Amino acid sequence: MTDASSIPPFPPSDAPASSDVAETLRGAADRVSSAIQAGRKPGMPLSILSNIAREAPLGCLFVAFLLGVAVARRR
């Protein structure tokens, strides 16, 4: 059995692949945030859910709890 501290780290790489990965992740994050912003416009699902949660937070917690119990019992 080896200790985690005895495993050498990966050597640093100057490959351009790391910048490609970073750009891909930035693009994905931009697309996700634009989808969230579009969903928060009035009348859209995220707007409706946030309004419901703001009006009845305990009711939403209760419904979420019941859904969690139902999903847990299925497994």
C-alpha cells in the first residue's frame, strides 16, 4: 500500500492543450449562464419557480422533501 504523499505529481506541461481546455470550459460556462438568464425572464420556468419559492418557502421545502422520499424509496 502506498501513501498518497509518496506519489509524485504530474510534471508541468507547456502544451497548448491546457489553453484549449480552458477556452472550452469558458464557452460552456457562458452558454450555461446565458441559458439561466433566459430562464429567469418573466414568464419563464426559473422565474415562476423563484416566485413560488419566494411566496411559500416552507411549502416548497415540504414538496421537495416528499419528492426526495419518493425518489429514495424507488431505489
